[in-house]
Amino acid sequence: MTSQKTDMLQLLDRLSSARIVIVGDVMLDRFVYGDVDRVSPEAPVPVLGIRREEAMLGGAGNVARNASALGASVKIIGLCGDDDAGNAVAKLLSELPGVQTGLVVDKTRSTSVKTRFVAGNQQLLRTDIDDDRLVSDGTVKALIAATLENLPQADALVISDYAKGVLGDDLLATVIAAAKDAGVPVVADPKGHDFSRYRGADVLTPNRAELQAASMLPVGSDEEAEVAAGQIQEECGIAAILATRGPQGMTLMAAETGPLHIATEAREVFDVSGAGDTVVAALAVGLAAGADLGLASAFANQAAGVVVGKVGTAVAWPNDVVSALHSGELHNVEGKISGIAGAKDIRARWQQNGDKVVFTNGCFDLVHPGHVSLLSQARTAGDRLVVGLNSDQSVKRLKGDARPVQTEAARATVLASLSAVDLVVVFDEDTPLELIEALRPDILVKGADYAESEVVGGEQVKSWGGKIVLAELVDGQSTSNTISKLNKDNNS
């Protein structure tokens, strides 16, 4: 493993110490999913048969969602209307781990909403609801006050500008100056042609089109991107530019690194929605966790590469980044172990790909041939296998204080090393019902020593169209028998 990969893995362990403040344009992203199998007789347009709808955080809210997924503590400050979309934004933010909200509600404005219509993996149409009126002086003062109040506790300030009117010149100048006085690095995702509005920021993260528009220079080659970024640095008073350039990777221009071109990782791209939010979030969280600008930029590149391989406005979880870092290696164990939030995200990606998800569960204390047979049968029942693993405390409640023999970390590692297993999720409850309801598997597998009516979660799985599979058992194989034999041998 290269030194940078080692540094990045060590950085992942420090992300939970990062504290960031985000100020910017908060919006709601709606996704309408369906199938297209005909063209409308009324006009030459596809007819989308709607199957389901989802609402997610967009804009600065999606930056917060990405930072939360990486483990950072977040304070988000933004503006929304007194409407259903604003209420949905507030609710979604309140559900994010480690996120505190500082939303200013303006009853005279509408909350920004983007709606995307998706068939399979193809986005057909996007509609926007925007309120482009000037923000009132009183609202601007409230946004500034909320930002300044939280800066002393921050390790980084993120400015997420979607040109919705929230980030006016006065607000930008005030919060950037305050952050500089407090020694807090400022990472800004810019919009528009005039990047001098962000004068004093430590890093700007324009995409290729934004860099070209702001510099009025070509940016096709590495050399052209360097010149364009250097011009913005000099003319606009920006310490560093991290330009995202799609398949050409990223270009970092900073005094501490010199020109640095970061190659993108080769992977299949499903959707670039929200990738810029991932970049600014990962960069800021990396800096807040103590990484230098070069390492934080490389980390942001890895996180963005993960996100474009998912459908919709997605996030990169730490285990996703671990998987990406180990993608060329023989074993990828850590990337197959996830918490419930990350597992839901992975399960959604599999669902978009049309994969049938199988779920089974157990303590798996000392893995034996019976376990291997169960897992093999479960894996052949569908396309992806998720194993729910009882935590140490859960095992003790079920089997007594002498168990488990192996810790949950050791048991999860053993399971994740098996080729049949795609994902391991540890749960602390006595039964996996809550986990099953969260992941909504298509197939639920248990050993044939259970009757179908006795399988926990069976009724729930059948209620959403799934099925139960009872796996054949291997005679004489159990962890209890193995422990008894070991105890007998030791006492003889």
C-alpha cells in the first residue's frame, strides 16, 4: 500500500474529531423513479410509470449529509420557507447523526426544490422551484449572526453557494473575515463568474465549467487548468483552487503544494448528481481532521469517485472509501462491514441495479462448516447477501456471560472475508427485526430447524413481496458442540 493510501486510512480514523460549520443554500431534492415502456400519444415524450418517490437534502443540506456520513460534527446555517418543502428539509437534517440545524425561516419565501425523474439509471427530466428575490436585510443579519456564533467551535467553515440569493456580498465578506480572524479555514463551493466575491477564502472548489467561466480561459488540458486556476488565485485573492475536471480528475493550485494533478479512479459512472457537494464536504472534513491540503484533496477525490458510482444524490461512507482504496487488492474486508445507515445506502444502490438482496443472521461465534453451508445456500438464493451479526452484548443476553468466544469485530472480520458475503451489519437488539425492516431484503434465509412461521421478520418480508427460504442443515455442526468438545478435551 502506498504512503498516501496509508495516510488516508489513518485520516479516516480521525474524521469523527472534525467540527465544521456550513452556511449556504439549503434545498430539497426530490427523486421520482419509474419505468418507461412507451411514448405518449399526445407528444413525442416518454411516459414514466412511477414506482416510488424519495426526498433528500440538496445544496448545503447535501454537504451536511456528506459530512455527517463521514463522521464529522456539523452545524448548518441556511434559509428556507415556511412550507412543506422547508419542513421536509428541517426533518431530514434533524435525522442526520452529529448535525445541528440553524435554519432561518422566512415566511415570504419558497424553499428551493429540485425534482428529478429517473427511469432505470437514466435521468429523464429535472424541474426546479426557486425563489430568486433578494433576501431581506433582517434575514441576512440573522444568517450572519448564526454563523459567527458557531465559528469559535469550528475546525472549518464551508460556504455552499448555489446562487439562490442567500450568500450575498455582505454575508460572504463578513463570515470569511470572521473565520480568518478565528483561524478557521474557509472552503467555498463557488457560483457565478466573479470569484472575487470569495476573497480571503482558503480553497475554492469550482468544476471545469465554473473555472472556465470565471477565468475566461480554456481549461481542457492540465497546463490550461493550471493557468486558469493561477489567474483566479492572483486576481481574486484566493489561497488555493481545487478544480474538479470530471474524467480528467482534479487540479490543485496552492502555494504549499505547487500545481498538483490528481487522477480520477477508473470506475463506472452512474450519476454525477451531488458530486460537487461530496468534494467540498470531504475536503473540509479532511482539513478539519488535521490533513494537509494535498491529502485532503486526494481524500475528496476518492469520496467523489465513490459517489458518482451510485444513483441519485448519494454520499460516501468511510467504508466506501476503504473499499475504493482497496479496490485493486485481493482482500477487501473492512469495506464489507457497515453500520445500519451505510447499509441502507448500499442496499439502495443494489436496488437500483436490480439486485435481489438476501438476508440471514446469527451469532457466528466460531464459524464452522454448518455456517459455511448456510451462507452458501443463502448467497445462491439471490444476487447480494447481507449478514446481520449479533453484537457482543446481544450474544451475552441470548447465550450467557461465557459467550461470545470471539468479539463482534473478530466475528465480523471472519464473515466479511468469505466470498459468499457481500455485507456484514452488527445489530445490538435481541432479534434482527429492526434491521430487516430498515434494509427490506427480498429474501430471508434461516436454517431448516425453524418453521417458516417462526422466522423473525418473515411476515414483514412477505408483506413487501419477499419470500422465506429454509436452508438445509449440516448434521452435528454447532458452536455449542465445538465449545463443549474443547472443554471436555481440556479437562481430560
